Amino acid sequence: MTIGSQLAWDDTVLPFQLDRSDIRGRVARLDGVLDQVLKQHAYPPQIEALVAEAALLTALIGQTIKLRWKLSLQIRGNGPARLIATDYYGPSEDGQSARIRAYASFDRDRLDPAAAPFSQIGKGYLAVLIDQGEGTVPYSGITPIAGGSLSSCAETYFAQSEQLPTRFAVTFGKSQVPGAAPHWRAGGVMLQHMPKASPFTAQGEGTGEGGLLTHADILSGDESENWTRANLLLDTVEEMELIGPSVQPTDLLVRLFHEEEPRVFDAQPVRFGCSCSEDKVRNSLSIYSAKDIAYMTTPEGIVTADCQFCGAHYELDPKTVGFEAAKSPNA
């Protein structure tokens, strides 16, 4: 694919590399995906903003990993925004779309309308979980909630847990196109210094102030200069360039990094997608006894379950769920 290629950029992630340096990146644009994620629930504005940022980060991070299953972000805190959870399902075959889903759990009565969305999380952590599917060991890493945004938390995670200098520039909000109903859009750029074969500085050794790794602790010489220059160039990006749709990602890369010789690869389409099913609901209920199932049964004589991600509603016969039902000859 060349820089001048014309593509429909909404709901895509475009990988690129800066050939003058060991820096890779992603440009993401979310439109219909984000709208579908958020329309499942009537979230307050502060929660919508947190879910939008988390979904955008998930798209950017998920595409950097050769996933054939799932990457998840979980943001947990002791504030009104108790949990933000996102999943990125990598395409099972080349050419297919990746899938994203997200939801939030929060205390509406504790939300502060005058406070910034990030402050609604309080103290807590951001966790990155990678599941490559059957036969593999899931990976997880965490970083404290700090830095003023979820993007800053993700940058800290990569510096501390992966020792990869990483930078995000993101924006999101409701589109106000004349003549059309407002809907959510998001866009962002991720930069990441590519890992070397040689070992990085061990965590906790030779780190910056407060024991936190900075890019200066990981990079040196020309690498550090290249990374600093790329970040200075990214600092010039404008919100409307990130979110589009009038500026194509390829044009954005040329504007920002033309002297760095950007090279783009095949764009990854993304769509809203949920993995819930009746079989999974039954499996989750299989640990309960008949007595537990009876407690869950509604006055109408059914067991119900709702997916927090997509809103799907399931109704089950209580006689057919639970570990005792599985053993019953009449099940």
C-alpha cells in the first residue's frame, strides 16, 4: 500500500513504520464501532468519555500484537467509575475484521458532574490481559492509575512492564456534522520504539526519578534522539487531524513525519462484536447447585442473564442449568 492509497478510514487501524528510526506506530479511527459500544447503555458524559478513550486505546494496542484471540483492558478504581472493561478480538484469518466491545460499571450517585472524567476513577490500576487461546498461558500486567489520563497510564505500563517507550495522542467526542445526528468519533496515534535483541535495563535498575523508567533509561544515543524527534513532531498534531474524517491517516502521517520516511502497511478493519452466547451463560451457571439456581429463578419461573457488553438478554429453564441439572437423566 502506498501513502497515496485511498481507503475508507472509519473503523480502521493503520500500522506504519518510520524508516529513519526503529519506531513503529498505529493510526486508529473509530466511528460506528464506538457509537455501537456506547449506545448499548445510557452512560453519563463522564463515563462515556472514559469508555471512548479505553476503546480507542484497545484498538491501538490490540493491533500491535499478533493476536489470534483476545486482548483486554481493565481499569478498576475506588471512585464512582468502578470498572471500565474492553476486549479486542483479533481476526481469526487474514482479511477479517477485528472486533471490539466495552462497558463500564459505575455509581451514578457518586459522580461529580464538575470533575474531569479521569478523576472519577480514583485510586486503582490499569490491567492489560492477553489470552492467545487454548493451549497457551494468559498474560497479565498492571500499572497504577496516575498521570491524568488513561493514555498516560498505558504509556507507563509499556515503559515499566515491557520496557518499550510508547506515546499516545488521542482525542474523542461527539461529532456535530450539520444535518446529521450527533454520534461518537475517536482518533489517535500510537508511537512505540521497536524492541532490540539486546536486553533492556532491568526494571528498578538505573531508573529515573521515583524509580519509574523513562525513555532515557531505556534508549541512548541515536535511538534517544530519534524518539525525542518523533515525539516533538507528534506534539504538533491537532485534534481534528486525529479524529478526521477530512484528513486521511496517510495524509496525516506525511504531514507529521515526512522527513522520517513513513511506510504504511495494510489497514486492519474493526467492528463491534461480542462473544456472549447461551452456551457461555449455561457454562457460567454450571458451578451452581439446584438450590442456588432456585434462588436465581424469577417469579415467572425462568433464570435470566444480560450481557453487559452488548445488552443481549437470555432466558433459561432453571431445570436445565446448574451442575445438578447436568447429572439429571431428565436434563
